[in-house]
Amino acid sequence: MLPAIIDIEASGFGRNSYPIEVGIILSDQKSFCNIIRPADHWTYWDEAAEEVHGISRELLLEKGKPPVEVADKLNQLLRGTKIYTDAWSHDISWIGKLFELTEIPQLFSLDSLRSLMTEQQAALWHPTKEQVIAELNLTRHRASTDAFILQETFRRTAESCS
């Protein structure tokens, strides 16, 4: 069974950053992705981060989903489950900001994808991930694409080690 994966794009890094996009891929490979309209007090913006994810603040303001809608959808999809991330320390903070803002209880948990891997699998991770990106020609650095890349990399490294 493949792990469910979450990836979050943010306004930047550090204390004042906030989530701007969340993407997940479930164990059955169904996916979900939404950009998030920033709360009025979420004003920090890092131009270098925008260069990486390609999401402008203007796009978020025009087309982003309300934070409460995104939090509700995440709870509907993930209720009672554990979802994995390759950037736990950042993603736990950003998910926390989303749910704190909306005052909705978070009904799922996050864990590090590394906690599922053997040492052998971890050693194969980076070259396998580069191979997945090259083979699938996935150049768009967005949350749902990144979640898919992580899940496929996990699948291939697990198969190589079995």
C-alpha cells in the first residue's frame, strides 16, 4: 500500500510564512490540490519562493479558495489518517497555521516520510527521485505534482529494496 503524501507551497520560509497551496495524493493515487486565499494578516511574501513555485500573490487573491474551505476539504479527505511529508518541520507549521486561522480542529496527522523508509531506501531516494522527475517530465513545481513525485519515488525505492 502506498502512503498518502502531502506537499505544501508557502509564501516563503520562516516565522511569518503561510501556506498558499496544498496538494495531496492518497494511497489509491487520487489527488487533491487547492491554492489558498491569504488571510488579511498573512502579508509576508518572498519573491525567491515565488520564483520556485510560480504562484503569484495576485493569483491567490483572485482564485484562491477560502482557508476554511481548504481546511474542511482536507478533513473530509484525511479524517483519522496519517499523511506523510518530506518536509515535516515546515509542513506541520503551515498546516497548523491554516487550521489555527480557521478554528477548525485538524482531524488527521502528519508524519515524516523518512519514518517509513529503511536505510537502503533512503540511500536510493535522491537518484530515484531525479529519475522519476526526468522520466515523467514533471517540471512544474507545484504541491500536487510534488506529492505525486514523492509517492512514486517511495514506490520505486520500496520495490528496489524488497
